[in-house]
Amino acid sequence: MQKSSLSTPRGQALVLIALAAIALFALAALAIDGSAVFSDRRHSQNASDTSALAAALAIARGKSTVEWKLIGEQRAASNGYDASNGITEVYVHLCSDHSVVSGEGITLTCQGLPTGAKEDEYVHVYIKSVVKLNFARIIGWKQVINHTDAVARATPPKVVPWYKGNAIVSTMLTCKNEAGWPHDPFTVTGHSGTTVVSSGIFVNADCPNSYDQGGSSQVKTDKGVCVVDSAQYTNTVPIPTTGCDQIDPNQYTLLTTPTCSTKGDIQEVSSKNYVASPGYYDKPFPDKSPSGALKLQRGIYCFNDGISINSGWDITTDLNGDGPSSDEGVFFYVPSGAVTFNGGSHINIQAINTPYAGFDSTYLNYLIYLPPTNTSTVTITGSNGSSFTGTILAPASHIKLSGGNTTSGGVDDGQVTIDAQIIGFTTEIAGNGTLDIIYTQSKNGVTTTKPSLSQTE
């Protein structure tokens, strides 16, 4: 009887070779089709990432909802994922849009957002791509679907108060030695009495005892003292809150440089009675003698050699003597030189609070501005009944504040009222007088936060 060829060694080898060929073909199919699937997934993820960032950037630049969604979709299409082909799906939406559902019935939600995150600040991009298989078709596997997504945060510019509306702010981020600066972040000395109404104090330095209040001085605030690091105090009510979040000063937009195209002038209209006009001054202001009463006309004053108000002056923006009005006020721009208001003078000045022709509205409610290039000291030593209304912004300067003194008659009318926000690099409250800081947002300048962008997932 003749034996079957399959039982011979040669027949067995043919079976093994056939099986091996199938295995090798399967491995080749897996390698080729698998690499295509993984390559598409990487490409799709990159497309999701760049699409989310493009849409977020568009939001940060103030684009409308229709515009930023289209920009995100176009970025995905430029990377090869175009939803118009009827197969690919691309969804660009906010994380707060919980009703968004993909074509496959998948509810699109954002994962991994930080605790307390505002969902309407985050853009979510989802891409579904279909990868056609070649070799795997012989086993009935025709395609693989990839799902990728990405989340980016977009923070558009916002008009906000400086430093969350704290009335007195020290912006320095570190200790004085690290900053190469001669002053501590925030000190309160002497027998001073400081009251902050409707606001608080913020000390931004990540430095031990960056708020240092001692001696017989007193500080009372309605909304507290917030300190990034630690505080040293003897009589601060309520006691300071430590461990506050540090605020990046760079997130705020500084004022543009104002233009003073004409020379300012001080005219003596009668004996010791003067009137100043807006414009630029190249000598310390006021360059007049003897001291007397000085009325400041409305406008922008550029002091290229600082401000030095000595004793004996009575300076006001109240031109008619009938109290503050909308057609009065000044904006002091001090590109160089110190600012000194002596305690022997009576000062009653307000910022410009109403727009008028030729005046940049971004300067509204700013009283004094020293740009970051001016590191000179700002000293405000008040006299009986002195008042300052409007934001004092000197982000690179040391600010020294002293209240007025009680009159010899025993009536405590020596209070200095500052209806303003005071922002300096460092701050010192000294002397023996009384200082009232009142914060009314409508009387203070605002700023615009800079747009920010970050990839979350």
C-alpha cells in the first residue's frame, strides 16, 4: 500500500513552511498596519494639541466664538484632519459645553482640569480619525479608529483693579538682599495710626516677616493684611493672613508714556497766588518762591526732574473752591526724579475722572505715575486736612507715607485722607500722625491683564 505524501518528511515540511508563511505574513501585516495606526495616532494627537492652542490663542486675542472655533478646525485640517471628508470628526468647544456629543455618541468632556478651574476658560479639541488597513483585510479587519483630544487654557485680556483692589500694595517678590534693594517689603514704625477703609493691604514678597509692624504703631483694615510669606506685628487688626498666593506683576499692563508736547508754566496772578498749566517741567516742581497758593489747571503734567513740595504751599485742583468736579483734576507723570510732598504744606489734589478731547481715557483716575524706569522714592507727608484722590502707581519705587499731626488745640483734624490705591515696590509707614486710606474703585485706575495661554492635557 502506497503512503500519503503528507506523511513523508517532505510533506510535513511543506505544512510547516505554509504555517510559517502565514505567521510571517501576519507579523508583516501587524508591523505595517500597526505602524500606520500608531503613526496616525501621534499625528492626530499633535493636531489636537496645535488645534487647541490655536483656538485658545484666538480667544486670548478677543476673537468671537465663531472665529476661534473656525481657527481651531482650520488648524486641524491643515494637519490632515478635515471634517468635511465625511469620515474624520473634529470638535472644537469649551469645556463648559457639556452638551457636545460626537458622531459616535461620545459625550465630550474635559479630563484633568486643575481643582477649582473655570471650565469656560478651557478649550477642548477632539479628533476622530479612521485608518484604513491593508494587509489585515484578509482577516476581516478593515480599519482602526483613533480618538485623540487636547485641552488648552485661554485667558483673554480683562479689565481689572490692580492687585485685587488692595489699597496699599508692595510688589517686591523677594527679600531686599535678594533684590539688591535698601528697603524691606513693608514696614510700619513710629507712633503712626493707619486705617484702611473698604480694602486691605497686600505684601507680595516671599520673604520671612515681609510685613513688619512694630513699636506703638497701629494698623486697622476692613479687609485685612494679606502676606505671601510671614508677618511680624504687635497691633494690626485683624491679624495678618499669611501664605497668600503671590501675584505676578507682569500679568498687568502698565500705562503707556503720556505726551507732554508743550512746556508747562506757573504764573503768579497776585502776590503768592499762582496758577500752573499742564505740560512738561524740566526743573523740580514747583520752581517758585516764595511759597503760596497754587491752583493746578486740568491736564497732564510731565515732571522730568521730579516733584518737591516744600513747606508753606497750599496746592489744589479745586479751581473754583466749590469742591471736586468733573472738569478738574491732574495726571502727574514722573519719568525721573523723586516725588516729595512735605508735611508743612496743605495738598488737595484729585485725578482726572472724566474723559475729554485729547485725553487718553486709560489715564482716568490715575493721580501719579512713576514708570518702572524711575526707582526714586515717593514721600507723602500729610498736613492737616490734606487729601489725595486717585491711584498712585510707582511699581519700582519705595513709598514712604506719614500722616498729619494733631493740632495744638487737641482736635484730631490732622488726618491725611488718601482716597486712592497706592502701589509701590516697597512701602514704609512712619511718623506720628494719622493716615486714612480709603479705597473706592470708581475713583481709582484700572488695568488690563495680559492674555495668557497654556497647554493642559
